[in-house]
Amino acid sequence: MKTSDMMQETYMALSANKARSFLTILGIVIGISSVIAMIAIGEGAKGTIQNSIQSIGSNLILVMPGAQRGPGFQVSAGRGSARTLTQADADAIIKEITLAQAVAPEISGRYQVTAKGKNTNTSVVGTVPAYPAVRNIQIDQGDFISEQHLRGLSKVAVLGPTARDDLFGEGVQAVGQVIRVRGIEFKIIGITRTKGGGGFGSQDDMIFIPISTAQKFLAGDSYVTTISVQAKDSQSMAEIQQEITGLLLNRHNISDPQLADFNTLNQADIVAAASSVTQTFTILLAAVAGISLVVGGIGIMNMMLTTVTERTREIGLRKAIGAKRNEINFQFLTEAVALTFLGGLIGVILGWLISFGVTRLGILQTKVSLFSILLAFGVSAAIGIIFGYYPARRAAALNPIDALRYE
Amino acid sequence: MLEVKNVVKTYISGDGGQFQALKGVSFKIEDGEFVAIMGPSGSGKSTLMHILGALDNPTSGAYFFNDKNVADFSEDELADLRKNKIGFVFQQFNLLPRATVIRNVMLPLVYAEVEEKEREERATLALKAAGLEESRFEHRPNQLSGGQVQRVAIARALVNNPVLILADEPTGNLDTKTGKIVLETFQKLNQEQGRTIVLITHEREVAQHAGRVISIRDGELVNDAKTRV
Ligand SMILES: Nc1ncnc2c1ncn2[C@@H]1O[C@H](COP(=O)(O)OP(=O)(O)OP(=O)(O)O)[C@@H](O)[C@H]1O
Ligand SMILES: [Mg+2]
């Protein structure tokens, strides 16, 4: 039998059984596209979460006020509203924790901010010059807050790009202009660079002012909402965390660490917690995808097996008129391969389109992995070939009469 | 041309019971003979025919084709034998249900690697020789009458120009007139081209066309007579 005839026979067989071919391909398409899309979404979620964790800085320990807990009862206050950390605590950390590379206390609150008639409600963060280094922020235009600003209680502000766009419009030169917060005018001295993403509150939509100014004119007291401490390296993080806890417990006169009125958060712990969450998420998606693959596989199997009787008789007939065993094996293999490859191709394209759509709609930055393509392709090819080719191979080994009589 | 020696065929049914469809049949058919096999229903005619067509193996005994024991043939040699030497008309026709008439008839030529142009010509000729109207060539077997399907099956057996034609009740579904066309075709092939023909029939008149009648009853050869000398 010539190769061209083989191709034609395959084409004839597939087009003569349109419903069968269609359902088989559908099974493969569903299996493959769901595996690819699900894994891409899982990987994308993992990447997005890790990115946003990395974007808040590196080797960070965050100290935040906690609920004040008296012995025997608990007062639950919202985390942001608790006022247990003061500027003095921050100064003590800067002075005592020598292992720390940089310390940046901040006080943040949401305010209505206006500029030339436009206004927006955004987060105003009072902080120190070390903040950009600690929290991984870059300056796009102008400068960040300096020590002089801090000492002089200067009314200056550095805008995040989103805050700038909201107040002045995109691409407008904002440095040098003024904004008003609670009726107080601030001169804009710089714009930070876009970080993108979000997660832990977008740093693009923030306005930074000197912490001293914030405490005096906006908050009216000297509490702080977060103290970010950057360790030299990841090894020293645990030690620093311990020292800070000891120092603050001491300063707050608390002997039982269980009753601490503050929380320390280690970035490594956040990363670990988040990756275990995303891991679970990916496993969940993979399980769903696996089920689709199995369902698709059963569909393929079902289609192939229900036609075994018909195909076995066909094989008997072909042998009776002189087909060699190899010619039959090869024809049915070509058929199974053609089906799985056609389905596989459509499945890969569809899975990729779904991932692309999810990315495009801004839901998640998905990532189609080669591994998922190979896995999905491999499984469906194996199913197609095992259930399409194997029964044919067995039938081709029968003598023509036995194959023709097959029930 | 062919010889069967003491051929026994035992069928084993699902429940383990055994049934001897052929109980030691022996005969010889020479090149160019036209033989009719007769016998009551269930006597083992089709079973014998399958063995002659190298489609099934005897349980014991031997089948020689051109003095070679078919049991010694490899799979590929068997395929070549079926493809190049033998044309078989099944009692149940056995056409590909999803292929058109013309494709069904061309199929043996595909395996014989005949050029594509030639296939269609030869298939058309064979179908005409079997008496099928050209308007039916693009039909599927399920769109044909029983007699038309039978003619397609005959055409498929003739298309390879086999030296041995084995036909299992080739006129069973045909009216007298079409039956006659088919028989005349066989006769012409036999007389003008010297092809060996073995056909199974229940009808005396059909057997009249043959030069020899082999009678079978309950799996045994009961009579073997030349009708013409
Ligand atoms: N696969 C099989 N398994 C068991 N018994 C079988 C099988 N095939 C045929 N037989 C039996 O063998 C006997 C001979 O069958 P065969 O088909 O050769 O008869 P036949 O002479 O061709 O009959 P008919 O004229 O009706 O076509 C029958 O009794 C039949 O029941
Ligand atoms: Mg019969």
C-alpha cells in the first residue's frame, strides 16, 4: 500500500465517521485545553503573588501595632486603628537594633487630597528618607523626602504615579505644583516609578510626606502605623525579629510575650505562607484539570471501544482482500495519531487562548508552561493510541474469518 | 491448482461444546475447472470455502495451493495469495458500509498498489461485468438492494483478475435474468481466460453451468461428479 493511499484511507475513515471523529477530538480538546489553562492560571497566580511580595522590599521585618490585650480578656480593635507604637519606639529600634540595615517608620491614613479642582481619596504616608530603600521604591522624577525636610517639618510631598494621574492627568508635569491635604498645601518634589501589580495595597497610589509633618499637621500625635526594618541578609532576619520583640516588650513593660501589643511580621514567613497557599491552589487546579483529562480520556476510550466491533469486521474484510498485517496496523495507527494530533493541536491553541484571555482581561498574568503542554499531549496521545491502535492491532492478528465474525 | 486432504474443521462454541463442520474432506481441483459445490444448509459449504480462500485454517488436514501447503505460508505470503491469486465472494458480501460502491470495488487494487487512474477503469469494468448500473457507483451499500450489493461483491472479487474465483452463493439474491448475466460472466472468465471457478449453489440449473459438481452433506463429501466430459 502506498503512503498516499494510506493517508487517503485515513482521511476517508475519519470523514466517514464524522460523529465519532468529532467526539473523539472533542474529548481530547477538553482534556488538553483545561490542563494547559488551569496550570497556566495556577502558575500565573503563584508568580503574581510572589511578585507582589517581592515588591514590598527584601529581607523585611514589619512591626505593626496589635490589639492591646489585658490578661483574661481580649479587646479586639482593628489592626490599623490600634495605637501602641510610637515614634519613640521607632527611634529606639533605630538606635538599639544594630543588626538592622535600615529602619523606616511610617504613619499612614486615608485623606481627601485636592489639586487644581481635582480630588481623590488616597493613602497619605508620612515617612523617612530610608523608606524607598527599605520598601523597594524607585524615584522617577525629582527627589524623595530628605533629612532637612524631616527636621524642618517641610510641607513637601512625593506622589505615586497613580495618585499623580488621578490629580493632574497622565503625563502632566506635576513636580513643582501643589496639592492640598486637609487644607494644608504641600509642594510636590518628586514622583515615584510605577511598580505595577497590587496585592498589599498598591504603592503607586500613595502620597509620601515627611513623617514629622504628618504627625504634627495630619495625625496630631506621635503614633506610627508600621515600622519597616530591613535586615542585611535573610540569615539575620530571625535574630532581628527576636531583638525587636525583646526591645519593644521591655519598653512597653510587658513580661508575657503572649500579651504583646504589637506584631512582627517576617517577610520570609509571608513568602512561605503565600507559596503554600499558591501551591495548594495549583494542586487544586491541576486536580480539576486532571479530572477533565480523565473525562476527556474516557470519552475517547468510549468512542474507540464502541466501534471496535465495526472496525474489527472492517479489518477482517481488508485482510480478506489482501491487506498485510502491517498495512492495517499502520493505517489504524495513522488514524489514532491523526485524531489525537488534531485534537491536541486544537486543545493547545484553545488552552493557550484561554490563558491569553485571562491575562488580557487583567485577571492574572498567566504563564503557559511547556510541561503542561507535554503532559496533556502525552496523556491524550497515549489514550488515543492505546484505545485506537491497540484493539486494531489485536484484530489484525486474527485470521480474516475470525475478525469478520467478531461480535 | 488446489487440493484438500482430509480437512477437518471443528468449531468450539462459547460453552465449550464442539461441532465438527467438516469431517475429513479430500478432493483436488485442476487449473481451469469450473466446480459447483452443493449441499443442504449447514452442511459445511461456507466453512470449506473459507479454507479454500486461505481465510481460515483447517483444524486438521492440509490445504495445498499450487502444490504448496498453505499452513506453511507466512502472514505476508497469505496476504499476497489473497490479494493476487484469489477473488472471494462472501455469502454475507462483507462490503465496507461507509464507502461508496466504486471505492469498495477499488479497495483490493489499493492494496495491490495499482495506479490510481487504472483503478477506476478496472473497477468500472468489473462492476459492468457483474451487471451493476453505472448510476449506482457512488451509492453506499446500504442504499442498494440485496441483489445490487451481491453484484458489488462479485465485482470486487473480479477486479484483481484472480486465477481462482471462489463465490459463495453468488446468485442467491438475484433474479433469473441478472443471475444469468453473472453466471455467463463466470463462464466467460472460465472458458476464455482459463480461470478456475468454484461456486456454491443450491440450484440445479446454476450447477448445470459447471463442469463438475461436488456434493457435501453433514461435513462429508458424498458425491463428486463431472457433468460434462
Ligand atoms: N463460528 C462457528 N462456530 C460454531 N459453529 C459454526 C460456526 N460457523 C459455522 N458453524 C456451524 O457449522 C456448520 C456449517 O456451517 P456453514 O456456514 O459452512 O454452512 P453452509 O453449508 O454454508 O450453510 P448455508 O447453505 O446455509 O450457507 C453449521 O451447522 C454451522 O452452525
Ligand atoms: Mg454458507
